Amino acid sequence: MRVAVGADHGGYNLKEAVKKRLIEQGHEVEDLGVFSDQASDYPEQAAAVAQAVLQGRAERGVLVCGSGLGMCIAANRFHGVRAALAPTLDHARLGRQHNNANVLCMGERLTPVDQALAILDVFMTTPFESGGRHQRRIGKIESCSGGRS
């Protein structure tokens, strides 16, 4: 699977661990920055990963900042992105099963690396339960762009 990853300075180290795990699992990874722990603004990486997913360069995205919250808010500004903040395995599983989340957001300052990698594994391997109520709800999400295209 093609996966775009991005982080700000607060998520740089976890992004590197995520990238390594994805490559070890045979995924094709596009690293959209940052490339150090120097201060940066998370909306730039959130936009880059969102665009990679929307343009089809990546099937999924992973964003990391200090808490995961800023990245999640910024990524969800893009119509067609369904970014899920997943501090637990259940959040990752349900985000994929019920919401067909295509971007995973995590917080380096709040999530130990081993837990974050387990969350990543669940996010990458859990299928969307297509059809029925979940598909109907995704359709409703997609139809209400809030004035954005």
C-alpha cells in the first residue's frame, strides 16, 4: 500500500518510527516532512498528506504532532479526507471499520512508541465494513462539505 507520512517538530521522532515500521511491512512510503525536530507549523504537513491522499498518490496517510489534535483538525479541512485521532487500538479499529478513515493522526507526546506502532498496525490492517449503515453515513459525511469543494 502507498502511505504518505508527515509530522511537525513535535511528532518528528514518532514519524520516523512509523516510517520504518511501514517500510519493514512492505509499504511504499512518501515522507512529506518534516525532516528534523526544528520548529515547524503542522498545517503544512497536514495539507501535504491530505493532498497526497486526495490525489491518489497515497491510499492512506499518517500524521503526527505533539497531541495529534492539530493534525487531525487540519487534515479534516480537506473534503474527502477522513482523519481519525487514534490514541488507542479501538479508536484505530473503529475509525477504519465504521468511518473508513484514510488518515491516522497520533500524538508523540501522549503515545508511547510501542503503543503507537500497535495502533498503526491496526489502522493499516483493519478493513472498512462497507455497505449498510456505515456506507450510508460515509455518504452523508461526503455530501456535507460545509461549503468547501
